[in-house]
Amino acid sequence: MKLIALSLSLLLPILAAASAFAGSRRFTYVYEVTTSPPGDVEVENWITWKTRRPDDRGFDQVEFRHELEFGITDKFQAAIYIADWNYHRGLSTGERGLTLSGSALELIYDLTNPVADSVGLAVYQEFQGGYRRFESETKLLAQKNFGKFVAAYNATLEAEWEGEGLEERQGEFQQSLGLSYEVSPRLLFGAEFVHEVAFPDWSNTERGKFFAGPNISIRHRTNWVTVTALAQITRAGDEPDFQLRTVFGFSF
Amino acid sequence: MKLIVGAAALSIFAVIITSCETALKSAPPVTAAFIQAGRREKADARTLEAGRKVFLNRCISCHALPEIARYDSARIPGIVSWMSYRAHLTPEQREALVKYLLTVRANSRPPGT
């Protein structure tokens, strides 16, 4: 654990220094269709705080993600999640402490433009690996810009393999919708909605879970930060009642 | 669930109604009349097409496409160099974009002014 903390504390300043600011995000749960321009390297840092599960009132988890994004062509972007790690406490999480959950590769390819075409579309593929864990996430991203108003929709199919021989399988279907209004290029407001259905073992279907809440995005010079607060609308016992996600990019 | 489906259906409906109109207004396509109205910029169709492509691809990731007609022509090159660092433009892309935007500006003026 100390090793992880140490390597992260060495890594963070390097990431911060390499930071640029291509696509300032409007949303934190929903992905947009627009990709980074070729040659651009950008660092994004994510912090998600999840608290209180209906089944575990003492639950608290803070998740961190450090992402390096590369624009490769006008339509193609790759990103590496250098590290996903979290601090957790509560009955349902076992011992309190830090966990490194893995690293990932993400690829986004644009198909159409959200302004010029009747709907902007992109495909997204992510592979994530960790200790006795492998995950694949495939998304279809759709977006339409109407002047200062943007609507974005993601449909995600997630497959997860876990355990010693990766024999535990689970699938999940997720949809998310984001709406955002630009008050000025420096200040945007919006809302995000997330709906998830899990398929444990790929056979039975669990009840759907639904989350919704407002977001805000602020840009100052070459720095930006976007924050979303999501409340659970359903009462799923193993999901947080409240979560707050902040994604930011900055440079010196 | 119903809420999401409803909202998605509503957005798709809104898309169909407004899509063509918004892109055409802020980023007019390069037609013969468009080139003619901006002939003072001495830009050919290929440069203007390239400039429009840069505008539509690189200037939408952080904010709405700016309404260039609102800006004085003298300010346009300055705005483009101000933003080109953020949009990672090459000198050629920058030049094509300036020409396209100046032509958009020229087209937005009523005839005879």
C-alpha cells in the first residue's frame, strides 16, 4: 500500500506538468462525441466520492483516476488510465484502506459531427485490467449541439471477468443522458442521468438502478473543472445514495 | 427508465427539427454565391472548404460555434490565433480558418454595405 501511495505521489506532479486542455468536458458521467485534436496530449484527473448505501450507512469511498489522453487523428483518440485507485470504508467494503483497481486503455472513434450532421456519433472501446480482473466496455456515443445547448447520450455494454481463473462473469447495460447549457464559454450548467441494469453470470437480470443530478463546468484560462452530483432515485442496497464526481484538467 | 427513453426520444425529435438550421447559420456551406460575396478575401473553394472543416471539427469541443457575424472583421485573425493554441491548429489550418471566417463575415453583411 505504501508503495502505491509513494508511486502515485511521484506520478501526480509529472501528470500535472504534462497537462494541456483540449476538450474541456461538459459532463463527468456522460462521454461526448468530440475527440482531442491530433498531437494533443491532455491529462484528466477524476475524483468520485460515493457515500451511504441503503444496506451500509457507514459506506464511504473516494475513487481516483489519472488519465492521459492522446489525439491521434482528427477522428481518433486514445487514452490510458494510468491508475484507478480508491480509499474505502464501511461494512460492505471489508477492511478500510486503499485499493488499486487497475489500469485501462480507451479508444474513441468519431463517425459523424454533432454540429454539421443530424446527429454526432462515435464508438468507444475500453479494456481494463487489474488483479484477477478484466473488463471490457463498449459504448455508442451520440450527441447533438443546438447552439449553446448540448444533448449527449451513451449506451454501454460492460463485461467483467473476475476471480482466480477469471471464472466469475457479469454483464451490465448502462445508459446515460447529459444535457448542458452554455451561459458563457467559461460557465456551463447541466444535468446527468444514469440508468444501469446488471446481469450477474449473464443470466438473470437485476432490477434497474437510476441516478440523476445537476452538473456545472467552469473554465479559467487553460484550466477547467466539471462537477456532477448524482442521487440514487431507486433504492438498490449495494449502490451509493449519493455520489459526487469531479473531473479536472490544468496546466501551468 | 421511462424517463430516459422519453428524454432520449425528445432529444432525437428536437435534433431533427433544428439540426440543419443551426449548422447552416453559424457555419454556412461553401457555395458559389458564398465565395462570390467574400471575393475580397481571395480564397478559393478548397481553402474555404478546409477552413469550414477546421471550424466544425476543432471549435466545438469547448463551447458553441461562435457567431462570427457578431465580430468585427479586424478582430477575426486575433480570435483565431488566440484559440488556435487550444485547438492545436497548424499554420495552414489557421490561415484557412481565418479566410473562411472572414468570408462568413462578408456574407453576413447585407448587400451594398
